[in-house]
Amino acid sequence: MIDQLHNYKPKLDITDLVMLIRNNPTITQQQLISQTNSTLVEARKAFDVVEWGE
């Protein structure tokens, strides 16, 4: 049952992750991963976009 609910939760895209970082600039990479269930690669890309404006 928990797996089904977990799979039902929509996956955030890079734009959503960037918005979360910009709204909470003190968030760490590990906090972003755990709060959004994103991968390390997705989190790194989002932080790069925020830092370098890609």
C-alpha cells in the first residue's frame, strides 16, 4: 500500500526543484533530495541552474 501511494505522488521536474531552492536558499542538497524524493543528479542540476542561471 505504501509503495502504491509513493508511486502515485507526482514527480517534480527541474523547474519545480529550482523554484524550491530559490524560495529556500538555505536548503541543502541532501534536504532537497529527501524532501522531494529527487535523485542526486536532479538535485545537482537544479542547484547548478540556481547558481549559474542555465
